[in-house]
Amino acid sequence: MSVNDRRASHMNAPRPRVTSNRVGDAEKHGIRSGASPLQSENSEHRGSTSTQKSKVPREQQTIISEKRSERMIIHSKDKSHSRTRHPVKESSSAANRGEWERSRSKRASQTDHAGPNIRKKEKESGEALPQSLQPPPLRELSIDTQEKALLDDLLFVFMGFEGQYIHYHSRYDPSVEKDRLTGPVFQLPSGLDPTLRDLTLSMLKMATHYSALEAFVEVQSRAEFGAVSHALCAAIRKILKDYLILIAQLESQLLNNPSFTLHLLHLHTMPTCQCLAQLYSLGQELLRRNGLLDQDLDETIDDFDDVDNILEQLKEGGDLVPGAMSSKKICKGGNVLRLLTERLTTYSGDPTTKTLLERLLREASRPYMAMLNEWLHHGGIKDPHAEFLVKEQKWIKREKLEEDYTDEYWEKRYTIRDNEVPPQLDSARDKVLLAGKYLNVVRECGGVDVSKAVKDVPKTLDDPRFLDNVNAAYTYANASLLNLLLTKNSLTTRFRSLKHYFFLDRSDFFSYFLELGASELRKTAQNVNENKLQSLLDLVLRQPGSIAAQDPFKEDVKIRMNRVGLTKWLMQVVSVSGIDQDNPEAGMEKYQAPQTHGEDDKNILGYEALELDYSVPFPLSLVISRKTVLRYQLIFRHLLSLRHLENQLVSCWLDQSKCSGWRHKSSDRRLEMWKRRAWSLRSKMLVFVQQHLYFCTAEVIEPNWQNLMDRVNGTDADGSEVTVNGTKQVNRTVDELMQDHVDFLDTCLKECMLTQAKLLKIHSKLMICCNMFAHWIVSSVTRGLVLADPDLAGKVPGSDNRSYDPSRVAKLEENLKKYEDHFSRHVRILLDSLNYFAATESVVLLKLAHALSSISKED
């Protein structure tokens, strides 16, 4: 059978009505004023229509009823194939129509592919049906009869069914989900009066919207669309329930009120039609964003521009085909709330639509607010559908903090989903994130009672206490974590401990350690016994007279050998991204600690490879993280290199004071002049190292350290307490405390000239020059000086009875000249660089430039 023939057969079938208690109630009471959310203003008008007289003669009504009963008798006797209406199977939005749909689609496909002869036979068989089963053409009926027939059909159409005269468009297929989501398009038969046609067409849109909304609620209630969409669907379902009550009341009016006309039906449905039109528009927009309806090609192409989304899909084992990516892109959670809020702003001038959207927003925001309150007051995330604005990376554990050089736990464990932030939270999104992060840390330390239910908190986004709740939760969480860090875990005491060990503050213990471990530290880094050095350090730290003996955290200090030299290490850090002087953190994070053996310095000595490590327990590891410990290690290695070079130059002076070749006043004037020049150069080098060491400790570290302690303890620069409204202000937030700590270390690195490539190179050359000079004096000159002195050659023990060699003085002068020129030239370059960077970067460098200016002058 063809589609038209099946429709003719379907029209002739009897129409059993779906009766319910609501219809009976409506028959008793008439149309209720609360039948639809937007129909209160028409209740009085509906009541007045019940007293009007019928425009259709009773004879015509009797004829129509007799025809209907006759059709029912014929249908039962002949067992016709025409189907009876089922409120579920024949609904235009039903997702599963069972065997009837499968047989119907099979017949339709057979008809579409049949030849013209088969279609002709089907048409003839349809026309051969009894004439009494076919509805009379509308053109043969009067206007009043047409109106009654349309009223009867419209009640079915309003619920998504086809009528005798009103049918689905031929392109509509209820078995296709996309067709159900867009809603059926109904078509009217020919011969209908134009006035009735116009009224009917305006009401058919409401039927289309209702059917589409039923399908929308069915689809959006799936698990993948999240709790917010489920709450929105529940609110829409309530409105559709009121809509069906209205249809039942209209049916009661049609059956009991002879004066009920198509015009009155149109008036009664106008408010509801506007309501469903707004819901339909909202639903279509959501479906387009979810990829269930057609969307622009540009939006699909833009998916490939979202690098973070692509990387996340690859990490989760997803595909990169456009279909797979679009399926991941679902409008849910905060995105749905944002859409509702934007539409509410757009239609704020329409009171009826505004009331509707406010109701939808209020109901849809309830599950989102439940997740928000759980995060704000317990620090937990209950988000099974990944629709909350805070995203948790569960694979990042706090146990990884010991190897985390990028603060991954603190910065990446909890992040914000930009697409899931409602407009109401745009201004407070950072506070929401931090409040939960702070409470999460306190909760992991046992400081939050998660079993305690949250009471008296806003449940919807339109609650006036909404932002006050966020601010109060943020203030409480910040105060709780600050108290945990500063009071229970003694953060300031930890800071002082770090200063003692890494900045060589009161470092009598460390000088003793260097003396005990000298034999090991002279070896190459690969041959150093770290366990032996650790034992020596533990022995030194436990000396009763040592300052470190009173430190409760001395067990956390460990010895470590870095296989890469400090200068090479820093140059690699600088060259990673051209380190920003105002943000050295960028390069530190990218480089971390070099671990590839191909980059090791094979000949690096233990002194140059030695560094300290420090174990920090949770939650202090959030503030003293691996990223900050790395900065401490860089400064420590820099200070250690200066301290070691100072010891070498002092040992050189001791050697000069003890050796007879240096103490004896030679008769050779050239040799005596050479001794004076060597003494002078060693003295300049020692001044350079000592001034540099003093500058780093007294002029850079100590002032910045005091500033950090003032901020942590809540005191001003002059020592007075910082108060606001009479309340002492400690550091405002935990994040500010963490940032102050990092800023302190970055400032020390910058002012110690460890972040500028040019200063690093100059400093490295000067250090190498001083080191080589000290080694040359101790190992070569002291022995050769006796042979260069005519008074001591062959007479002093240790000269191996070798005779005086005049050429040795010339060699000594030549080598000393090279050291003098090299040192003087690089000191002048350093001074010029210090003056330049003092003007462009940090004025504190002028102090070092002034201190070194004396050694650059010619004798």
C-alpha cells in the first residue's frame, strides 16, 4: 500500500478516545485557570464561552455520530487493517514503536521501491474500500461542519497523533530521531475554508512544539547529558503535564459545550503556544550544541583548534575523527545554565517569557548548586557527569609531591572548566576554586568533618545569598589552611631551618663538614661516596655545640651530588625560554633537574657537584614545594662555590706565609717584584670573592628574607603590625603566601646575578681564573720559586739539589701576566655590566659595583 492509501485506511478507522480521571474532572469543573503556566489571564474568557449556543444543527451532529458507529461495526466485522490509536505507539515522539513501526517501515520501503504497476494496484485497492470508511471531503462540507471536524482532529494532533484530515508531512519519519527532535510538520487537506485554515495553522505549531519537546525530554534525560540537563527536563516535563491537562479540559469543553468554536480554542491555546514556542527554541539550541541537530561546518572544524581537548582525548585513548570529537563536545552543566541566563537576559523585556525562563533556571541550577556547596563547604567533588566548573585530575596524587618540580599537584590537580562556569560565577570563579582547594588540603589532614551536613545554604542560583555564601566559604577555608600551615605545622620555623642550611646562615657546622669531607669532595663527582658524606653531615649536625643541634628538622637534610655544574645548569635553564627576569619561574618549570647522562660534566669535582636536599611533609610541601627547593639548591651551590674559592685563596695565603721561598727576601729584584704582584693579585681575587659573598648574603638574601617574614607574620616594613579595622592581618591568602615565597627566591636569584646569561658567563670566567690561579700558586709556584731564587737554589731541602735557573723568573712573569690581564679585563667587563643592569634591572647591583671598583684600579 502507498502512504496515501494507508492514511485513507487509517482515517476510516474508529477513534477510541483515551479517557482519564482528569477528563472526568474537567467535565465537572470546566477549564481550570491553572491548566497552563501561561494561561491565567484567559480563565474568565473561557468561562464565558460555556453559555453560547451551538452553530451546528443537531441533525448534522446526529449524522456524524451515526457514521462513526457504522464505521466501528464494519471495522469489527471485516477485521480491517486500519489501526486503532494508541497513546504511546502512535505518538510522534515515541522512540520505540514495536512491531507496528517495523512493519510500517517495511511496507513503506517496499512501496518506495515498487514499480508503477504495484503502486497503481495499491491505489486501486485503497479506493475499493467501503465508502462509509472514508471521511467526506472537506469541500463537500459546510463551514460549521468543517470546524467541528477540525476541532475533533486538533485534540488528537495536540497530543502528537494524526487526525482524519490533518496528517504528518510525507517527509516526516517518526522512526528517525532527528525528525522527532525537530517535531512533525502537519499538513491540511484541500478544500478547507481559508479562515479556518489560518486559525488551524497557527495552532498546529503548538502541536509540533509539543511533540518535539517530548522527544527532547526523552533524549536529554540520558545519562551523558548530566544532572543539570536532567533537572531542566524535569521542569519541562511538568510544563508538558500541565499542557496535557489543558488538552483534557479543552476536550471536555468540546464534548459538553455546543458553542465551543475553533476561535475559542485558539484563544485558550495562545498563552500555552507562546510558552511551548520558547521551550522549543531553547530545546533546539541545546540540541544543536550537543550535535544532535545540524550545526555549522565551522564549529566542527574549530574542534581541531582546541589543543587541550585533543591532548586530553589522546590521553584517554580517544579518536581524532570529527565524529568522535563532536560526540565528546556536550553542552551540559554550567554551559546549560549559561545558555538559560543568556536567554533570560535577551527576553528580560517579556514578562511572560522571563517568568518561564526564571523557573527553568531555578530548577536546572539545583543539582549544580548541590555540587557547588559540597565543594565550598567540604572540599569534595561529586560530579559523575563531569559538568561542574572544577575539574579533578584523580591520577595526580599527593605522594608525587616529592618528585614534582612543577607544582603539578597544587596547580593541576584541580582546574577550572571554562565552558562549565555559569555567568553568575564569572566574577567569583577563582574564589570558588581556591576555597575548595584549601578545604581539600585541610580535609586530607583530617581538619574537615565531611559527615556534617551543610545547612542554610542557597540551593538555586537566584538566591540573593549566593555570592555571600561563596565569600564566606572562601574566607573560612583560607583561615583554616593558614592556621594549619602557620600554627600546627610551624611554617616559619621551617623557613628558618631552610635559611640555616641553604643560605649558610650561622654555618659553623658547614665549615666543619667541608673540612671533614675534603678528601671525598676532591674526587670527581662520579667517584664521591654519598653515604660517607651523609654520615659526616649527620655527625656534624648532632655536635652538641653546633647551632644546628637545636634544629628539630635536621633529619630532613640530605646530601646529593648533581652531575651538572652550576653554570652549565643555569645556562641551560636560561636558554630554555630566554628566562624572563620578572618571571624566572617559567624557565625553571620547563627545565627541572637535568638527568640525562649525556649532559653530565665528567670532570666536575665533588665541591662543584655538592648540593643539599630537603624533605618536606604534606601540607607544608604545598608552600615548600620541589619547585622552591630547586631554587634553594641553586642559591646554595652558588654560595658554596664562593665559600670554597675563598677557602682556596686563604689556603694560598697560608702557603705563601709558610713556604721559605715566599718568606725569604731574595737578592733578585725581579723575583721580589714578581712576589709582590702575585700577592697583590691573590689579594684582589680574595677581595672579589669576599665582596661577592658578602653582597649575596648581607645585601640580597637578608633584606629579602626580612621582607618575607614581615609578610608572613603580618608586620609592616617598620616592624609595626598591619591591621585592618583593628584586626591583625596575616598574609591574606594561602596562594599569596606561596607566591610571596616564590617571589622571595626569584628575587634572590635575580639579584645574585643567576638569571642573566651575560653576568653568568663573566662570573664563571672570573671564578675559573681565581680557581686556576690558586691551584697554580699552591701546586707549581711554591716549588719552582726556590729554583728561581739564586739565594735558595740547591740549599733548601726539597729543591732536589738543582741549581739556579734564571729562565724560571721569566716564565713566572709570563704566566702571572696572563692571570693579571685576564682577571683585570673581566673585572672591568663585570663592572660595566653591573652598572648597565643596575640601571635596567635592579639598582641593588650598584652596591656590588661600588665594592669591586677598588680592585679594578691600576697599581
